[in-house]
Amino acid sequence: MSELKGREKTSSGFYVTKEAPIVTDNPVPTPSVPAPDILRCAYMELVVTDLAKSREFYVDVLGLTVTEEDENTIYLRSLEEFIHHNLVLRKGDVAAVAAFSYRVRSPEELDKAVAFYTELGCRVERRTEGFTKGIGDSVRVEDPLGFPYEFFYDVEHVERLAWRYDLYTPGALVRLDHFNQITPDVPRAVKFMQDLGFRVTEDIQDEEGTVYAAWMRRKPTVHDTAMTGGDGPRMHHVAFSTHEKHNILAICDKLGALRMSDRIERGPGRHGVSNAFYLYILDPDGHRVEIYTQDYYTGDPDNPVVTWDVHDNQRRDWWGNPVVPSWYTNGSLVLDLDGNPREVVAGTDASEMAVTIGADGFSYTRDEEGDKGFKLGNTL
Amino acid sequence: MSELKGREKTSSGFYVTKEAPIVTDNPVPTPSVPAPDILRCAYMELVVTDLAKSREFYVDVLGLTVTEEDENTIYLRSLEEFIHHNLVLRKGDVAAVAAFSYRVRSPEELDKAVAFYTELGCRVERRTEGFTKGIGDSVRVEDPLGFPYEFFYDVEHVERLAWRYDLYTPGALVRLDHFNQITPDVPRAVKFMQDLGFRVTEDIQDEEGTVYAAWMRRKPTVHDTAMTGGDGPRMHHVAFSTHEKHNILAICDKLGALRMSDRIERGPGRHGVSNAFYLYILDPDGHRVEIYTQDYYTGDPDNPVVTWDVHDNQRRDWWGNPVVPSWYTNGSLVLDLDGNPREVVAGTDASEMAVTIGADGFSYTRDEEGDKGFKLGNTL
Amino acid sequence: MSELKGREKTSSGFYVTKEAPIVTDNPVPTPSVPAPDILRCAYMELVVTDLAKSREFYVDVLGLTVTEEDENTIYLRSLEEFIHHNLVLRKGDVAAVAAFSYRVRSPEELDKAVAFYTELGCRVERRTEGFTKGIGDSVRVEDPLGFPYEFFYDVEHVERLAWRYDLYTPGALVRLDHFNQITPDVPRAVKFMQDLGFRVTEDIQDEEGTVYAAWMRRKPTVHDTAMTGGDGPRMHHVAFSTHEKHNILAICDKLGALRMSDRIERGPGRHGVSNAFYLYILDPDGHRVEIYTQDYYTGDPDNPVVTWDVHDNQRRDWWGNPVVPSWYTNGSLVLDLDGNPREVVAGTDASEMAVTIGADGFSYTRDEEGDKGFKLGNTL
Amino acid sequence: MSELKGREKTSSGFYVTKEAPIVTDNPVPTPSVPAPDILRCAYMELVVTDLAKSREFYVDVLGLTVTEEDENTIYLRSLEEFIHHNLVLRKGDVAAVAAFSYRVRSPEELDKAVAFYTELGCRVERRTEGFTKGIGDSVRVEDPLGFPYEFFYDVEHVERLAWRYDLYTPGALVRLDHFNQITPDVPRAVKFMQDLGFRVTEDIQDEEGTVYAAWMRRKPTVHDTAMTGGDGPRMHHVAFSTHEKHNILAICDKLGALRMSDRIERGPGRHGVSNAFYLYILDPDGHRVEIYTQDYYTGDPDNPVVTWDVHDNQRRDWWGNPVVPSWYTNGSLVLDLDGNPREVVAGTDASEMAVTIGADGFSYTRDEEGDKGFKLGNTL
């Protein structure tokens, strides 16, 4: 619970504080041992049901680089990456996420990860030879929020293709930027992530203090992962960066030319949260991929935390364009360490969709006296 | 009436013919005298109800250059223009369009305009001193479709500011590109415009030959004006060009920063028709302005005419994003030569909105066997 | 001879007049018959000495589309083109230009072309079946300036690939924009081209009235061809358009990645003349290709003519970056109708390079009292 | 001393290693106490001789935001910054740099800075109230290389204007990116900076192991500062970031429109080193400012170190465009803590300019057998 009142409201319409005032009445205990020192989100392992179709989507359409592949698995990376992969596509029966994988600062951090999650009573599995090709000693856990998290340091270096402009497409993806997770209790999830060493950069709240979503980072961008309120644990999306906005438009243009425009779920647009330019598309299994560019530096410890009012119609799209309902409701299953889908628990808090879209929802363009640019939630 | 069948379908999903096969069973008679030789759409005269608010919108937000102004009128131009104005804002009681003005090739063409419209029985008014500042000898008519059209050659030259990059904003408007008119009977309107010397570049039809909209040009771009089916005569929009797509995104970003995002009606996006990048915004009176960039050269007499199937969901937005209903239904009144609003006549043909949005409408992403990317019209 | 004095100087530093005041004391006679009505520059036929290498350059590096090819000839087009080709590469012993080809408004214009050049005593050859594949009835001439010009109307339509974004590269070329010719006597050449129906849009002069170069158009862009002073007849360059400036930067980046950066001769930069963004690169035979984007509309008959002072250091590059000497001195041979290279005649007027580069040259950044941003010509 | 031989050469033409193999035979001693934990380069204090002229350059032309100003000093920030300033302009008699200022992770790091430099025998001055407005407790030192370095944590937060697109210009500067310092002995400087906690990301060497320049980072970009070989201590440049490449082109266009193109010293272009897009301009005192965008993430501890051969003509400009001699030779004086200019010591190693430009220099485009795209250094 928290309050927007009493905070400093900026000329851009959101609120800033020095520390994210998110509190939970249902916390995961804080371990007595230190958290592993996480560098950044590094790769996602996706289970896909038709490997050829997924390869077409990620390689032929989106242009990711194949580091290595076999009949069951494809290892992909972005153009500026020097580690073995940023995305693993693995053939399976049920479309799902097998791992949210983070790189840590040194091999020793893996011991810390084991201790940290063991103290929390989580299932922990360590494999010296790694869970995927190209990566060595790794720890996978079922975290307290139900997500399959991985940590590793040891990784095969491959060529950073940043200068290989002969390989660039008009919509070239240059970096893995972040993950986004769906969880029923956002404040609980945020508190746990803070214990894991993450720092909140932005969030969405209402006057009653309900927290609808929060963005958290290790590397100094707006996020390495975000927690979105809803039925979970599920994966909301995985995001890759382009250099410029026209690269994202080029992906839309290409999807149109391929008569795949129905894979565009939302956007392109400018986020309020993060100030980045974005697009959401759906892979053949419905896994959501964000294409993202140009958020801001957040690396100072006192980086101002931005809080958006859930009724501010520019929070999710700075241009006020509507969020489609599927974007709020759909997500990918996540797997436990045995490869079985985790049960999904219904969200308990008010839903952002319900308070902003439909008969009970509303948003404003201007939070001022007089004409607020009021929008009935069902006016799209 | 016409048919999509039997035409050449391109790999992009539309049809091409050498001549626009649009026919009307209710034609305006073709005059026996030649039409005036029109160069291009040159300016629109808009009546606005609050001149200060309109000035803020067109000058402070959109960055048009004030050539001249007085207490009742503001004369605006784009950065690459060398004639006195591309837009006139005139204070009045009822928001409306007072003139769609075209430049002709020489002073002598005005005599032809007089003869052309006189033979059609239209009201014609000629003023040697012009109807607006900066422009000399001019002819205004109430055309057979009910629109106030103007023709002129004589005009004051002003400085072309194309090189004055110190005056550019991030969303700089560099040219007037086109008008768009709403008329109840598109084939009738197209036939008349062809008599006036326009050439169709693209249109939207269905299997039964209903023509929902058509684009027509004098200068070698996709259009100087378009005819959109609906209750008319009304003005659908006036369009200005930017150099690049990011300029259009910058306008959206600025509207967000000014908390005016509710002035964004549709877009930004990529048109199917014209292949241009677009944005539709609404001025303080609800006059619709398009920001537009990067259509293609159409100046050859055998330029292929592009026909889109009305059910092709990429025709209006190449990325398949939905067209909001207001974009189909709203428009600005037009004035007669006495300054009174013209009566609006209801459209008689099937409405594009009805056949593509709502319970009776549908669209497809792929016009192929199997999964067509079917979209119920009410699924936004 | 002409004078800068007495003209209107704009705030951008150049001069404008309503008509290009270029006069020649050595005119080609004006024919008594009308000139053919030219639509636009349509294609160039280039003789190349290593067809495979040239194919690699134009297709693999620049991304032009192959319409058709055989062992001796490759027919290429840009993405927005609907006629058979914009560039023909023909294998031959001597690198040269075989034709500057223009499309005319109708088949009948070919008769006019024959009469026009015949009256001038030029060699004229007409082939009903065309000189290249894809094109029908054509007229080729050795024009009074020594250039091989072609005129045609009849042409095979091919698919306009403008919407095929799946085929676009980051540096996609979308249109043929213009030719540029080197001739020893620019005023004589301009006068002849005006008789052929071209209109001057911009030129470079000095206080004594020497004309160093002039730009002339049929379609309403800054030019379909330009006349550059120097030893001629030779071809200076052929230019293709991109949509945006980043597309041109992408070509540079790709040339770097391919370790072909030594093919970049000049740029990228912003032209003063034309206000376009540009890059000059050299094909394997040294034929110069310009990549060009974003000049302005010139279609009004009273379009203001822009005259640049030859000593204005921003005339050729708005950012003041130096023009490399090779750009002034090098050019491609042109062929007569028998396929033999035309003899090159030395320029007689002062050379733009001599007056702006080297010990005798100078330029200014600001033509004002005080600090002019003086540049010794040899200061690069 | 080091060797290119034996390293892994990438397909892009440079070499990679896991650790920068730069060694010095003249090291600054490594302190026994820990270095302060530096977050990032934060601001530069520049002494300028005409405050009004400098304000015009940095505020009116470049669009930096004035946080605060008085008759002697102007405090400027970029659009994404939340600390008080990124640049201080202070009026003085001699143009120079008064401080390279870095932010540290916490207030306690200042004690470490004092101890670190004190052990090195450097002059150290600490002011609780700060050396500039908006900043509290600060330490300034005369470092072992002769540069005035500052460290601070305490700083006034101001509004981050990232979302205020109404304030953006076409060339908007969004972040301070890095400094660049000139020093006579690059290996010695690098070794010292490594002791201070910096990590090398790229460098330029030759076969004999001469190190011509090195780039070093704290935040995970290519650099917070670089060491360039030459007469020093001097400041080579200070760099601000834009979002996209077109923003940098817009600055060039604007300088042209203002007839200030002679302030453009070098570029725009694509760097080989850093892969960033760049422009170098000169302020009214000749202080060099770089405008920079789109380098890559370097935050992993094993980030591959890139070494460029000094004879690779694409190292400084990926497009092979020449580096002007002034860029190698000119720099700004730096001040000691009394405000007096530091004496400049001549560089001892081979000069990069000498080995690449002029009669004794050469470069290659392709380091392969056969045609290397050889460039005589004096061929510009």
C-alpha cells in the first residue's frame, strides 16, 4: 500500500520519489545470506511446439543470428551480443518458458545463488555442464514466485557482430533488453526482487496504493525484468532492442508484406513507463515479444523512481492509444524444473484492465481542473 | 460498378490495372470546353471558431510558419513552400471549410475554369484581387459535388525556408500534400474529377464493384485529393508532409508532452493505400489533419492503378491496426460561396465501416486458402 | 554571362530569381519544331568491364532488383519502379555510358524527337523493337553536346515492389532520381536543354557571371539531369533515391563492413544545391553513383531559381565539408551510336575546383562583413 | 608494449582479447588503499572567455537546458539528466578545463578518493559545500597524469525532462556520454586508470605494440573517458549523446543554416572504435564537443576488448573518411587547483597522425593479400 498524495508531481504528469514506496503485507522472508550479484538478463529458454515455424519467425522474419542449432533446439543471439545466446528455442509439447536466465558477475556468485534460494526452501538444481549448449556451470531454481530462474557466469564467447552491417536487416535486433513476468501479487514480488538485488525504476499505482506493475533493473536501463499484475506465474513478454525507432517500424512493414500483420498485437507506440518506443508481436505459439528502443540511464543509486497513476491514459502509451485487452489477459505458461507447467494462480488485486477498460474503467489525458480528456474505458 | 475478378493480383495482395475501371450510372455531364490545367492542391481555407486556440495548434504545436496575420485571419505555410500560404485560418461562427484551393498553370487557365463550371451550371465567382491576401486573380465555384473549389495562378512569392534548419522543429511540416473529401457517391465524384483532369492512382472496391474511396492526382504523387464515401459534401482531412517517419512520431511525442494526446485520432501507421506513413490528428474545432510522408511517384500516364479489396485488413493500415469509427463518420462542413454551410446528403452505397467494423463486418489478413487471419469487425 | 548583383539574396545565403538568367554566346540553334514531351529520366545504360563484379556491386551491395539478365546484360530496377528497368549493365571492353534514357508522354513524342534532332543535324537512330529488352519503339541520338540520349514510351510493366518490405535492405534504393553530365560549356548546354523543354531549378555562378553548373528538371524534383562544367562530354553520375537519410548511412556502414569503404568517394552530407542528403560511391569501373534523398517540389512554372555563389563554401556541402578533387576531375566516357567513346573536349571556362580548392581558390562560410569563415582552398 | 600477433582477428577486421594487454614501463604506483567506486562521468567544468557567446552555442544552438545561471556561470544539463548539471560554463581569462567530474556510488567514497590520491602524493582539496552550485561534498585532485579530477555523490535532483518532447529540438542532446583526455604516455595513463577501477573496452595499437589511444569505462558503455596520445595533459573533447543518428545530422543542418558550418571540425561519420555515430564541433573557444550515439553494452567483466591496428583506415571512421590534422593536434588546456593552466608535455611515442597522415603515413582498407585499398596518408 502506498499513496500518490504527498509525492512530487512532475511537469510530465507522473510522480517521483527517491525510493519505491512499495510495501507488502505478505512478504517472502528476506534470506540471511547475500543475494548473487546479477549483471543482467541474459537469455530466455522458450519451449515451442513447431520448431520450423518458430525458426521462420525468429530467424527469417526477425533476423536473429543462429549461433548453433540441432533438430530439437536453436540457439539465437542479437547482433551486439558476445555470449553464446540470448534466446533458446526448444521443441516441446506445450508452449512455455523453461528459464529466465541471468548472468552473474563471477563464478562464485553461483554458490551464493544456491545458498540464497536454499534458505528460502526453493527447489535448486546445479549443473556444472550447464542446462544449454554454450553455457557452463549453472544454477536453476523454482523461485518463491513460481518462476524458473537461472544463473550462470561461464559462457562461450562468440563473435560480436555489431560492426557486420552487411548482416543487418532494416529491423535489426541488437540486444536482449528485458523480461516481463505476470504475478498475482505485485508488491510481494517486488519486495522479493529487491531482496534479490533489483532496484525499482518505475511503477503504476492508484490512489489507494494498489500497485499494478513495477519495473526493476540490475543493468542501468529501466529494467531487466518487470512484474505485471495478473494470473501467474506466467511470462508476459521478452524484449529485444533495436538501435532506432525506424527499425521497429520496418518490422511492422515487413510483417505487412508477409501478410502476417495479425501477429502485431499492440503498437508501435511510445511508452509512458520507460519512455521507450515499443511494439508487441506474437510468435507462432503466442509467446509475446516486445521490440523496444531508447529508454534512459538508471544506474545511479538515487535514480528517481517514477510512479504513474493507473488512470493516466498516457502511462502505457504516451500517445493515448488504447491497450488491447489480450495484452492484459494473455501470457505464456512457465515450467517447473521437471518441465511441467506451473499452475496459474488468479490475481487478487484490482486488475489494471478492469479499472481502465470497459464499463467500470476510465482514464484521463489531463489530470487538471476542467476538461480532462476523459476516456471511457470501452471507447477504443 | 467494376469487378476485382479478372484483374492482375500482385504479390502484395492488391490488384493493378492500367486504367481505373470506375464507372457511374449517375454522371455529371462532361463539359464541352476544356478543363483548367491544374498544377496542384495549394491551400485550404478553414473557418475556425477560436482563432487563438487554432493558432496555438497550428503554429505552436505543429510549427507552421506565419506568413501574415491580422485579428481575423492567419496565413500559414510549410517550410518548403514559396507561395504565400498553404492554409488560411479565418475566424467564424461555424467550423467549416471555405475553400479547397488549387494552383493552375497560367493566368489564362482561370478563363477556362470559368467556362468549365459555367457550362455545368455551377455558381462561379471571380475576383481579380483574390479572396485571400497574397493571392491575386481567383475563381471560386460551388462545384457539382457541392464543394467550394478555388483556382488561381497569381500569387505572392515568399521565402522558401527549406534550408532554414534553425527554424525546424522535430516534427517539421514541409509541404501541403493533399485534400480528402467526403461524398455520398464516389463513382460519380471520380468521373467528375477525371473530367477535371485528375487521374486515379488507387481505390478501394469490393467484389460487387462498390467503390468505397478513390485517390486522384494532378502533381505526380498519389493524390492532390481523394474521394471518401460517406455523408457529404464534407471535408475529411487536409494533409501536410514531413521529410521522414520520425518527424511524425515526434509530433505524437509532443502531443503527449503537452497532454494533448486525445487530439490523436488514428495512427501513426503505414497506409496500404499510398504506402505512406501517416497520422491523423484533430484541431480545436475537430478539423482533421493528416501528417503524411513517403508515397511514390505517379507521374507516368500509364501509372498502374492500384485497387484494394475492401475486406483486405491491410488496405487502410498495412500493419492491420484498426480504424476507429470516428475516422469513418466525422468530417467538417463545407461552405457555399455565401459562407453558409452546405446541406449534407447521406451516402447511399454500402459504408466501408459497416462492411469492415461491427457485427456485419469482417476483414482478412491473408486472402488465401486456410487461415486467413480473419478479423471480426468488432474485434479491435 | 549573368550577375549575382541585383538579385534577391535569401536568408539562407543564396540568390533567387524567377527565371534562370543564363545566356550563351555560342548557342545551339533552336529548332523550329517542337521538342518531345519528356516525362522523366528513366534509365541509364552502362558499359561495364566485369559483369560479375558489377552485379555484386549493384545487386548484392546496393540491393537493386534484377528484372531480367543474361550472360551479357543485367536489367535492374529500384523498388518503387513499375517500368522494366532503371539501369542496364552491359558487358563491354571500355567502361562508358551507352545511353541516357528518358521516358516521353506518348508514343507520338518519338516522331517529335526524330524531327527535333534531325533538324539539328544530329545522328538519329530509331528502333521499333527497342535498344534494350523490355522497351519497345525507341529513338537514340547523338545530341549537339555529344551525349547519347534515348527517348521511349513503350515499355513492359513489371511489379512495383514498393510494398514488399520483406525485400528491403537497410539501404533500399526506391527510385532513379537523376543523371549528371559533364560538359565544357555549361551555358551552351543549358540553353540547349531549355530548348528541349527542361527548366533550370538551381545553378552555381560567380560575380563575373561564369556558370559552373546548372540543375534542370522535367518531373517536379530539382533535376532529371544536371550540367557540370569540365572536360566533356562525360557522365558525372547517376543517382538513386532512398526514403530516408538513415538508409544512406546504412549503405556507408555496409561498405565498411565489406571492407569496401574506399568505394566511398564523397559524403555522406547535405547538399546546399537541392537541399538533398547525398553520398557518392564508385562502382567497380569507377562509374560514379549518387545516393540521394529529400529534395523539394519544383513543379510550378514560376518555381524560384536558386543561384549559389561559387565561393559560398556551403553550396556543394551545406556543412562545409570539402569536395575531394577527384569528384571534380573524374567522369565516365560516353559512347556514340556505334559504341565508340566520344572524344573529350577540355573545358574552357574557369574550373570550380581551381577557384575553390588549391592555392588560387578560396571560399567563405559567411558572406558578411567581419569574420567570413574564410577557407583557403587547400585547407581540407 | 604488446602485439597484435597471436590475437583473434574478427571478421570485422579488428582483434579481440579478454583483457587489455597494455603494459607500461613507467607506471604510477598502485595505491595500497582502494579506489573510490565511480558510477560515471557526470559533468565537465569549462572556462570560457565570452560567456554570452558560449551560452549562444550551448543553449541556443545545441539546446542544452539551463538549470541555473548567474553573471559568471551557467549550469547546463541534458534532457535525460536528473542531477543538477552535466556542464558548467565559467567565465575566465583563459579557455580551459577546470574539472573532469565523476559521480561516486555513495558519500563514503569521497573518503576513499582522498586516501587514494593522498597516498599518490597528489594535491587534494575537499569542500563540503562543493565547488559548483547544486553539488555538495566534493573532492578535487590534481591527478598523477596532471588532470583536475573531481568526485562527488551529494547532488541536487532536478526534473528529468526526458518526456518533455515539447522542449526537444531536432538535435536534442539527451545524456553526457564521456570525456576524452590527451596524455603523452597512453600505457602509463591506462595503467593508472585501471588502478582507479576503469576497464579498457577498446584501443588502437600497432605491430610494435605502441598504444595510440585507449577507451575505458565505469558505466557499461564503451567509455566514461578515453586516453588519446599527444601533448598533454589536455582535454580532447567532451561528448553528449542523442537518441538517433538523424539528430546529429540535424545539428549539422542547423549549423549550416546559421552559417556556422566552420564550427564542424570532423564528421559526421561512423566510428570504427565504439561503433558509434559521431560529429565533432568546436565551441567559441575551440573546446571540442562530440555528439555521439549508439555504442554498445560493455558491462560484463569479460567484455571482449577490441584492438584496432593503427593502419586500419576504418578504425577512426568506419567509412574511411579522413581525420583532419587539427583533430589530432588541437586540445584544450587543463587547470590546476589554483586555476592556472597546466604545463603541456610533449608526447614521446609515435604520433597516430604521423603514421597515418602525411608523407610517412599509410593506411589500408583491407588487410589482405592483393589490393589493400592502400591510402597514402596525404591523400585526403
